[in-house]
Amino acid sequence: MGSLPSAKLTGSLSLSESRSGLYAFFGVLGLLAVLRVGMAYFLAPPGLVIPLSLLITVVFVAAPVLALFQAGRHPWTPKIAGLFVVLGMLLQFGLPMLTNGLGGFLAVFGSALGQQGLPIWTVGLGALLATLLKDKNLLLPVSIFLALFDIFLVFTPVGFVQVLMKQHPNLLPAVAHGIPQVATSVKQLGAPIGTFAYVGPADFVFMAMFFVALTRFSMRVTQTFKWLLVALAVYLPLAFIVGPVPLLVPIGLAVLGVNLREFHMNKEEKLSTLFISVLGVAIVVYAATRPKPIPQVVPLPEPGAQGSLESAGLPGQASPDRRPSSTPDAPKSTPDRR
């Protein structure tokens, strides 16, 4: 007659299964790095550029989500999460510094490997946030507020994303997950691949937080993962129509829609959730009704006055050899055009 497995054996199997989540996580990242390297040496036939671009988009959106889902199975601690944050940032930001100026395969390899640092440090930060959640009921107001706050960041004129894209357009590509572009000319081969779309690091952070938290609280994590992929597949085409879109909206909807029956809240928790929801809506409405920032207009010089258009500081009007004065006693300096 068979016997039930001992508690010690059961615990060992459970620990081994949870560790396999990190193995799968790094396995997916390794495959993405290899694919990026291969794309740098593959010339897309003209008739297949659009189908290949769609396929690449699906792969480079779905694969990181799969990696984060697998990592969520690991029994995270603040110490391990912090280690992932440090290692991931060193990989994403430190490796490009080491390979800066290099060409050929080393540049391609460094760029591909550096991109994998983003999921590593974001899963660490997301896991660290998840360890701070002491009750699964907190996931309900957190999901609602994050979705509304992401709408504020992306869609409103004063949102961080809109301001960042206008004032510092090179910052987002440096920190975001790039969806690569297929090479269409021979000149592009043998160099780090181009990028035609980005996924912000905050989306990875909160996806990781939800996967880790759902696993810790024994909620419907697998079903959430499946419905999240469906939601992203329906939602992401909007990015090709309207531009940047808040991904925390489908992420939050997937978490809430699948796990709604898991929340059992008392009256105080319900009122707190209602307050958070009203606050989030108020922030979005207030920001959406703010006037767009008006760019500063430099007046033209009066007719007959000395000087020309370049002395008025109009962008793009200065002669190639003109430089702004930086000495304190200069009578007038040309505004910085950077």
C-alpha cells in the first residue's frame, strides 16, 4: 500500500519547483539576447518586412511577460530582490559603458546583453514591492490607482511621459525595453539593431509585483497571466494608432478581472478603496483639463534695429560659426539652443 510523501519531501519538491521559475526567467532572457544578436545579421526580404515586424513585436512583448510570470514563482526575499536590482542595473547601464566605442560583434553582443538587464532589475524591484504587501486586499486599490495614475502620466498634457518625450527625448530609449526593428538594408547589418517601439520600465516593475504578490497569496496567477496576454494583444495595437498608451490599464484590468472573487473586504477597506479610486479619477480629470504648456516665443527685432534674426535667438537661425558667450562680462549671450 502506497504512503503519502513526507512533509520534508513535499517541501523539497516545492522549493525545487519554485527555483525552476528563475531558471525559466533567465532562459527566456537568454533566448531574447540570442534573437537580438541574430537579427543584427539578418536582412529581411522586402515582402516580409511587415509580417516579420508584427511577429517580432509579439515575441518581444510576450516573452518578457512570460519571464516575469516565471520569476514570480520564486520565494522572494528583500535581500534577493535587492541583489537583482543591483545586478540588473549594472548590466543595463554599466555594460554599454564598457562596450562604448566598440564595433562589430562586440557592440552587437553588448547591446543585446545590456537590454536583458532591464527585466532583471525590474523584477527585483517589483518583488521588493510585493514583499511590502501584507494583505491581498491591498492589491485591489493598488491596481485601480496604478491604472488611473498611468493614464495621468501618459495621456495628460502635464503627465511625466508627455513632458519627458518633449524635453528629454533621448532618456526613454536609454531606460526602456526596446522592441527591435528588422534590418531592411545591407548597411544595417553587423551593427546593434534599431528600435521602433518601447515598453517603459514601470510596466515591468508592476507586472512583476503583481505576479509575485498573486503567488504569495495563492491567488489565480496562471489565469491572470493568460488573460494579461489576451488583454495586451487587444490593447497594444492602439499604440500604432494613438502613440504611447498606458499599459498599466490592461495589467490592472487583468489582475482585477481574474481575481475579483479573491478579495473579501470589510467596510473600512471598501471605503479606502473608494477613496483611492475617486482620488485617481480626480487627478486624471484635473490634469487632462490643464492647458498645454505654451512654448516661449522670442520677439522679432524691430525694423531698422541693429542685428539680425540670429541676434533675436531664434532656433536654427545662427550661423555655423556663431557661439554663445559664456564670460560673465559679455554684454549679451545667445540663448542655449540645446
